[in-house]
Amino acid sequence: MTTEHTEPLSPAGEGGPRDRRRRSRTLRRTVIGAAVAAAVTAGVLVVAGPPWSGDRQEPAERAEQLGTAAVRRASLSSGMTLTGRIGYGDPVEVTAQGQGTFTRLPAAGDDVAAGQRLYEIDGEPVVLFTGDRPFWRELAKGVDDGADVEQLKRNLVDLGHAAELGLAVDEEFTDGTVVAVKRWQKALGVRQTGKVELGRAVVLPQREVRVQEVTATPGSAVGAGAVLEVTGPELAATVRPEDEQLPQFAPGSRVTVALATGGTTKGTVRSITRPPPGEEGAGGGQGGAEGDDKATVTLDLADQGAARKALRAARPAVSVTVSDRTAEDVLTVPVTALLALADGGYGLRVRRPGVSSPALVPVEVGLVADARAEVSGKIREGDKVVVPS
């Protein structure tokens, strides 16, 4: 919450400088008081008014009944915090085309990049290609132009098999395409036919996938069922905000993700999705209740190592904080140390070395967050301030 220090404008003919100063003090106390009151809802006891005023010293015997806390330098961030989970996202089923026998399959947890072998049929590799639709026919010189040809050529160019051929990424299967296909087949160690049989490549949107589960078994025949399930290779976090909270999750915006194993990492909003009609409560693996149609926000995580450590420890829960305002490297005190002064503003009781009783020091209050308040004035880092014991 932000502290306002704006002096209200007087209507024409009303009030002079003294009235404006009084109203300004009232406004300042009201705004800060609202921030302090918010701490009450979090279980923090707030001193509503000062037991002392002016510059009088507190009796030593009363000070002995109170605790102290150090003024420390920290960064504060206000905003909302939601709970979520980390995971690899919803898996996608991969099915095999054509006929034959599975002779080699990956293991769960394997990462496979575009151009690499995903599994084997009849001793020959089936590789991962990138695209938005599966191949539906054999591709060779003489086939009709089509989007599948363009998709094949794009992969051959991206994988480096069309170098110096001047191969245009279009829908025509040209002589240059034949050469590029033969180069690709040579790199795979298979017969260089210049044509691509149906089932020789699996097309997925991602350039790299992680094997989530293998459902086929070596020696089984290619059928209509799924061979395996894959996800993206990197961990992400998901949260399910209320509709009124969604505007704070603009795609590409940054958040802070606190891991259950300790530490934080930066998160970036990747996508916002809702479950399809009839599938309410299915979003993001959050276990929503029946009839729950909340959106799922997916966040990319900067520190993949820390996220994997948390997942291995079976602690996938995270806290996601969306910052509204941040105060970097400022002096902070517990909210409970703030005292509302009789003449406006706030103060702190500060215990100075060699002085038996704390002195009242007026302070300016800035951002209030996480039960601490940003303060400035005649105080220093390390000073001891009085708080209720």
C-alpha cells in the first residue's frame, strides 16, 4: 500500500494554510492507518494510539515490559499472493503411424529434441519433427503440392540438411528436397531413398519434449493406441486466480515464485487458459471443485534447477506474488512498532545506547507489506525500536 502525502485543495473561500495542514495530517494518518489495519487481519497487533506524546521519556519500568526489534534494511513488495503448483504441464499422447514392431522405446524422463530419435520401429528410428499437423501420406518426388511438404522442408532447413541447396520452404517437392531428404537419411544411418515413408516422423509443436510415460512395450505391434505421453521439457508453475484478479496476469508480465523447499525464482506469465465447456475444474491439475471454471495461468520459471529440486522432494506447492509496488533497499520496522502521534503522523520509540529510556522519534511511513513498514527519519539501520511484547 502506498502512503500519500498530497495536500487536499481547499474550496474557494474555505480554510487557510492551517486548515490544509490539519486535513493533510488527517489524510496521511488515514491512508497509513488503512495499511496498518490490513496487518490486523493478518494477525498483527497494531497500537492504535501512543501511550506517550511529545518528547517525554518513557518510564524505565514500563520499557522493561516491552520487547524490541532492530531497524533493518530490506526490500518490500506489495500485491497479491496466490498458491499454486509446479509441474511439467498437461501431457500429450503420441501415436505411431504405419505398421511394424516397436524395437526400441525411450524411458520416462528422457528429453528428445527436434531431429532426434523418439523410438524405433523395425530397427529404424522415428524422429521428432516440429510442426502443427501430423504427416498423412508418403512424401516423395511427384506428390501434389501441400502444407505437409512445406512442413517437411522447414524441418530439413532447420536441422541443417539443406545447406547450400537454396531450398525454398514452400509446398513443392523439388529435386533439392530429394537431396535434403537423402542427407537427413544418411545422418540417421538408414537407406537413402529420397522419400519419407508414413510414420517415419512424429510431428509436435515443441522443438523439445520430455517423455512423461511410455505405454507401448518393445516387441509389441504398432496399433491405434498411444505409444507414449510427452510434455514440455521445462517445469512451469500454475495458479488459478479469480476473474477479478486476472488483469494482473498479463502475458509476459513478471511475478515472484516462492518454492516450498526455500528460496524464490522469477516467473513469467506464459499463457491463460480456461477449461473447455463441460470440463470445469480440470484446469492445470489444481484439483478444482466440480463446477469450478477458473482460468489457469501458466508461468515459466527462471530457476529450473531449484524447481526440479522441489519436485524431486515431492514438494510442488508454490506461492506466487504479483507485485503492485516495490521499495528496494529501504529501512524497515515491524508494523507493530508504529505509534500514531497526537499531532498527526507516526513515530517510533527508539532505544539509544547509554540512554535508559526510549526516545520518541517521528518518522515518515512509506510502503507497508508483509507486516513491515518502510520508514525514514532520524533513525539508522540497527537501531532498536520498541514493540509490544
